[in-house]
Amino acid sequence: MLVAYRSGFRTDPDLTSCLELATSAAASVLGLADHGLQPGAHADLLVLDVASVPQAIIERPAPALVIRRGRVRASSALGDQ
């Protein structure tokens, strides 16, 4: 959200590019080898109840599920926020 705000991004394609900048591109710049959704990666991810990336950036919902190193750490379905 901050990247979009500071960059003046308002269109869906621009907002979608923010996710890439904050996730995969950032991991590449930092030299993190095992990132992304691929076999062998760390399995650190958030699941959001949204229909699109722009919606996630604009609304900033609480995660429905938090997975760290392949293990569920929090789940709104389980009441673990």
C-alpha cells in the first residue's frame, strides 16, 4: 500500500505491480534463493479473502491465514488472530 501511495499508483495494473515489487522483486534484490510459490521454497505466505491484488492493496484486510515455514501460525477461521 505504501509503495502504491508514494508512487501515485491508482490503476489495477499499477497496483498489481506493487505486489511484485514488495515480494518477488524484493526477494531477488536481497539475494534470497528460495522465494516464490515453488517446490523447496520456505512456504511463508498470507491468505487474504479478496478477489484481486488491487483489492488487497486498497482494503488491506487482515489475513485469513498465516503460514510460516509451512505451518499454520494464525487462522481467522480458527479464531487465532
